[in-house]
Amino acid sequence: MNRTFKNLLTQFIKFGIVGVINTVLSYLITNGSYYILHLHEQISNLISFLITVLISYLLNSRFVFRQEEGARQPWYRALAKVYASYALTELVLMGILLFIQERLFGIPHYIATFVNLCVTVPLNFLLNKFWAYRKQEKREEQ
């Protein structure tokens, strides 16, 4: 197996493990804040999103997309990109796909959500790997 492909596959598997952890946390936070704290469902979802994306950033930057000291971008820039990529895929894209699948085609939510994960997870991996955690290129001084 090609070394580059093997490294990419290893990163994708680690990214998936972080995703499973975040999915469980998201479920617990969303339902806990809704049923225990009696917060509105959208507020519960927003709180869950903010917390789990931060946790995703911390875990992915430590275990999945490690960067060399000289190639790191500032943490706040990477974190902002991670929030943007998850907002794009999990909020915007997933929302559009669910609307089309459920409202226009009558696909049940539990099926549509699973199908959408097959699209959003790889897309999120690519956005994180090649954009959010991209190594900072050293600029030549003029």
C-alpha cells in the first residue's frame, strides 16, 4: 500500500473516531440541555454545536492533524476555520439536503441523516485537512 494513502487512511480513521466521540457528546449535551435544563431545542443544538466543535478542534489538532512547530498557524485562525467548515457542512449543507430529501422526496429522517453523513464526513475531513489545518507556507522575505 502506498505510504501516502496509508497515512491519509490513518488520519481519516482517527478523524472518524473523534467524530464518534463528538456525536455521543452532541447527543448528550443536546438532550441534557433540552430535557434537564429545559432550554429551547435550537438553543440546545447551538450549545452542543459550539462545545463539540471546540472539542473536535482540540482532539483533531492533537491526534489527527498535528503540525510541526514552524508550520503552525495561530490557534485562533485554525479554530475559526474549523467552526466555519463544520457550520458549512453540518448546518448549511445538512440542512439543505435534509429539506430536499425529507420534504421533496419523502425520505425518512433517519435514512436521510445517515445518507448525508456519507457526504458530510468525507467533505469535513477534506476541509479540515487541506484548509483548516493546512500547514502555513513560509513566505520568503524580500
